[in-house]
Amino acid sequence: MAEETIFTKIINGEIPSDIVYKDELVTAFKDISPKAEHHILIVTNKPIPTVSDVEPCDEQMLGHLFIIARKIATDLGIEKSGYRLIVNCGPDGGQEVPHIHMHFLAGGKLGGLGFPQKQ
């Protein structure tokens, strides 16, 4: 079992958050430090530390992340104008919380992705 994270505490209702969607597989809530007008984290209810820890039995849940991203975009009325989905993996990939989650970012033109410069 993965260690408890701030995300599991949000999922379990132990920490208050602005939840925009929740079902048996995923929970989506507004990021407390938004990087765009709409910055929502869509997290798996099952605590999996990173993409490197995914098992075949997680396939439906992980696909569901994209279905809920689409629902959120539709609910916000931005499904046509566009949005960005990001999944970071591990410290070098920018993952800060060891619990799989997808960043949903939208609201106007989004800038670059912050790729490192070539040396």
C-alpha cells in the first residue's frame, strides 16, 4: 500500500478542498496554487505513487482520468477552445506529490511547457 499523501486526505475529506468532481475512481479539485485561470488536479482515488508503479489492473481508472478531464472541459465550456493535461512522473519529471494525478490547465492561451534548455 502506498503511503498516505495530502491527496488521500483530500479524497477522504480530512482536508477541505474545492472539489469539482468525485466518483468511485477519481477525485478532481482546484489546485491551491493555480498556474492558469482553471487549474484542477484530477487524482486517482487509489493511491499509486507514480506512473512507474501502474499495473494492468489500473487501466480503467487511468483511462477514466481522461474521461473526467473531458467532462470538466465541457462543464467549463472550453472543450472547443482547448486545455492542457499534464502528468508528471518522479522528482526529475516535476512530480511533487507521490500520488498519480493529472493537471488540467485552461483559460486563454497557455505558455510554453518549461522544457529544459539544450546544453
